Amino acid sequence: MPWSYTDRLNGVGATKKHLHMRAASTAALPLALPAAADHPAGAEREAPSPPAPPLPPRPHAAALADKYELHKYGYGKNSIKLLHVHRDGATHSIREYEVNTHLRLHSQRDYLEGNNKDIIATDTQKNTVYVLAKKYGVESPEDFALLVCSHFLYTYRHVDEASVHVEEYPWERLQAEERPHNHAFIFSPTAVRFCTVKQKRNERPKVTGGLRDLRVLKTTQSAFTDFIQDEYRTLPDANDRIFSTIVTATWQYSTVNNVDFDGVWDAVKECILENFAGPPDVGVPSKSVQHTLYLTEKMVLDKVKELSRIEMWMPNKHYFTLDLSKFPSTVVQGENKEVYEPVDKPSGIIHAMLERKATTSRL
């Protein structure tokens, strides 16, 4: 049975739901994460500690209070590189992450007074990522980011907000002799997976998943016609053209309880590819990038009930047909349907966000 860092955190037999429920409700935050060893198999977890007393108002330097107010502020550690290897006998599994942590403290005295007493050093934040990975293992990027946010809010009562961004390196298990290799992997950058978890004290975590650099191309069944004709237009109607883009997508979760984050990421990518390419033998026609983008987002929300909205960007990667008619027929014969000129700049960019109307509902 697969290991789970949530099992280690909540005791043997606990489920992922317990961690997410705890992360989703921080109205009563204890001063530290409970150790897994404190909760033996079958034992009930104790109720959370009562809320900590309110912190004093933020100090403001007298010289600044009359004229200025500090708004956006915070600090953290970027590009914490982490490889986790899970060894299940002869079969090994890996996940490689790049993690950014960011904290906003209740006090502003580190900025206003140069007083560092409240600072959790960025090096400490880096060490925390490694220690949590060692203690609880690594599951999906979203699960791990939830764990790190929860740790900072539970451990340091003067942290008002924690934010964790995780990017996953696209390793896939190597296939050798028509079967999966036990411990060898190949870097397969079809798309970059990422997520961001933000959580304020006494509020639910906000989880955003995403993918980028998903580059696709099809050679037919893409049209763009009947757009505005005026004195500025030079682009002709295209009844059939090459359609290529590099997809970026982000999606917002409406719940974090019992979510298969890996499954959601796979489902979103499959919806993107299905609406772009269609069935392998006949494909699917596209009236415009805008229409394809909308159909994709609608399919995602129809299929993945845990999402409240999805946002996508689809820039045009142009491949223009070369006009070879100027060459004599002794050099070039027939209509050119084979040779195209890739042009990366300038390029169009198509973007839209689709969300459910009842965004306040909870699953």
C-alpha cells in the first residue's frame, strides 16, 4: 500500500482528509505541529488547542506613521530544489520539486525599525522544506504545499500569511524491453506542472493548480474567417491553416478535502489535448483559438467538480505559407502545401477565465 506523509502526520490509519480539514480550518491554531509519534495507531487525536491570544497591534515608527503606511510586504526563499526518492523494495519512485516559500509576519518592525527578532530566516525556511519532506514524504505538489503552509502557521503564531509555490520537474519512468524500469527515469518535458497555496491565519487555504509550456501543433482543421474587414486589415480569411500554440492554464480549487490532485492535473491536460486535437483518425475542427479555448475550459469545469474556475492563455505560434509563385515552373511546380515559415514575433495572444456562477458554494 502506498505510503503517505499524511498518515505519518495524523497517525497510522489516518486519511488525507484529516490534514486538509485541519489546513482548511485554522481558527484554532496550536503553537506547533503535533509529532506523528505522539499519536499511535488507532489513537484519537486530541482537540486542537484553544486560539492563541491576540497579538499586539503592529508597531509603527513615529517618523513614518503620519505620512506613510506599509502595505504589501513579506519575504521568503526561492528555488529550493528538492528530489525525493521513495523506495518500495526494488521499485523506486521519484518526485523533483522547485519550491518557493513566502511569509508575511504580524509585526512590521523588521522593516520599520531594523529589528530582526521576529524573522524566520530564509535559510530556516529552506531547511524546513527539507525536514518536512524527510519526516512526511512527498506526494503531489499541492499536498506538499499545503503541508508547508500548515507548518508555518502552526509553528509560528506571529505569521499572518504563508504562501508556497511548487514546480514539478517532468520525470517519467523509463520503459525498457516493453516494461517499466524499477529505478530509471527519463526527463519528458511535455508540460511543466505547478501550484500555489496561500493561506492566511484563521482562513481556508487557497489552492491554485496549473501547467505551462504545453506546446501543440496540428496541420489542418483550423480556420479563421469572417473577422472585421476595414482599411487596416491585410490578413486574408483562412479556411484551413496550421494551428500551433503554447498553453498555459491555471485553475482554482473550491475544496481541498479528499482531492486527487494528480488526477485533476491529468484530467485538465487531457481536456486541453482532446479539444485541440480531437479523435486520432478524424480530428476536430477549430473555428478560432477563442472558441477552442472556451470549449476546453467548459469541458474542464464539467468534468472536474472540485474546481471553481479555470484561466487559460493560448498564444499563436505562426507558421505562414511561403509564396513560391514568383519562381518559374521549372523550379517549383504546383501549389505549395508543404513548406511553411515559422514566425515567433509578433504573435497573437488569446486569454479567458471561465468560472462557475455559484462560486461561493463549497463541496
